[in-house]
Amino acid sequence: MSTNKHALIRYRVIDKCLRQVDKQWNWKTLAEACSHEIRKVTGHDTTLSERTIKGDLQNMRHDEALGYFAPIEYDRLEKSYYYSNRSYSITEAPLNRSDSNELKQAIGLLQQFTGFRHLEGIENIIQKLELLAYESTTQAKKIVHIEQAPVIPGQKWLDQLYESIKEEKTLMMTYKPFDREANTLIISPYLLKEYDNRWYLYAHNHERHQLRTYGLERITKLQPSLQEYIENASFDPDIYFNDIIGVTLEPGKKPSKIEFEVYDNTISYIRTKPLHHSQVEIEGNERMSRFVINVIPNFELESLFLSFGESVKVMKPKAFHNKLKKRIDLLQSEYKF
């Protein structure tokens, strides 16, 4: 465990000790209590000096980054430390406005389970949260497991792209599609989106004069460009993604009603986990239900329907039905021996 987390444990222990008003606490007794807890949590013996403990007390009193501002006083007669406000605890310390703003930004990133290193501004908030949670994370059994790719392809570009979007900086990008040679282009980056354990960049292509989507794993080089940044005049992510599943949207296409049948046990699955927010069940029984979603067909939607195998059948529109049938027929031919 890092020294930083040792400090979090010490703050927690010192706080717990000073709330015990029936005991006297000098630097030695505080050091012993902290060493005992560190040994309990980490399994390592630690000897804490007078300088360390007094430094911790000073930090808890005055460190603006920590934000505790603990009312710690020293009784010269008893030679002990105490809280002048007996109801005080660092676990009750509220987040200030600056913390709150940083936390909102951090939550937006953390909810997407990214590979960002761009979390420097919330370091002190994380310390506060760790302080409240460290006991449960050291000894408690694991209750929740979130499936996540350990390394998402292309995530090494996240920080540079994030900064360029934030600062509205134009980039020169070398991009290697899977089926073509690499080419270099100028882009004004607008948005990063994660989908199905892959990262995508939405950016204005200066040569094509249109919004384009780029997979980060296909980027081979990024560097600043001197060309003027083209501001995002019409791209609204909430509107853009409202009518699609996934990331692909062909310009000019409009939403259409996709009607599909679902069979047997998959019915409950589709009911409880809709394919799209527009999903409506129009008829059904225990063996078959019919649903409708209003979306723009794309490759991701095709793949989603095909992933259900024989449990889902697209009925309308006919053109989309036939497109899926063609892919199924091709798949069937591949499995003939």
C-alpha cells in the first residue's frame, strides 16, 4: 500500500481517537493506534515518528487540499490532543463547491470506465472517498464484479484527444482503416464515445467538410495542426445518438419502425432490457411477442438482432428483413461441410 494511503489510514485513526473523549491522546499513543491499524490492514509493521504524527495533525487542521479543517487543540496541562468541537469528525466534512464541480466531471468519466489518466484535479476528492471506504475494501468479500476489458484498444490516445476537444485544438491524424492504406488528415475533434469495449472519435474532417467517425485503435499518430479549429455548429450528441444503436449513422438517413418477433424465454429478456428507448410491445403471449423500435438501421443493429439467433425474427421493413436474411444465408453456407 502506498504512503499516500497510509496517510489516509492515519487520518482516519487519529479522527477516531480524538472522538474518544474519555482517553488522553499524545503523539505516542496516536502513533501506536495508527501503527496497529496499518498492521491490521496491510500486514506490515510500521514505526511512526513524532514528526509524522504532528505533521498529520497539522494537515488535518490547515491543509486546504484535504479540506478537513479539524478543530484539533492541544492541552498543555494534560499534554494531549482533543477536538474542541466534540461532534466533529472528518467523515462528516462536506465537499466544498470546487470539490463538487470536480466530482461532477470525474463521475462523468468514471461512469464510462475509461482508461483516462486525466483525473489529476480530483485527486484530493478521491482521497476523501478512499478515507471513507478503505476499511470495506481491505477485508470485505467481493460483492460486485463489473465486466470490463482490461485494455480497450486505442485508449492511449484518450488524454490527448480529451485535451484537444476541451481546448478546441485542431489535429493532424494518421489513420489506418482495416481494409486500406494509412492516410493523413486534418480534423477538429468533437466527442469521444465508448461502445462495446471500443473507443470512437467524432470529428469534423477538414478535407471532406463533414462529420466523421474514427475508431481509436486505427489511429497511428496524432499531432497538433496549425489549421483553424472548426467549431461544432450542429453536432448535438444527444440528438445524434437518439435514433441509433451503436455508433454508425449514415448522413441523410431517417428513423424507421423496425418490427420484430421474439420467442419463448427471450421475451422476458427483451421486456426487461429493451433494445432501444423507443421499444414498444404491440402484441404477445407466452410463446411469442411482437415489438417495435423506431431507429435508423445500421451495422450495429444488424449484429444485435443476429446475436439472438433463432429467438428473434425481424418482420418489417421488408428491406431490412431481406438484408438480415442475406447475412443468415451467407452464414449458413459457411457452415456447410
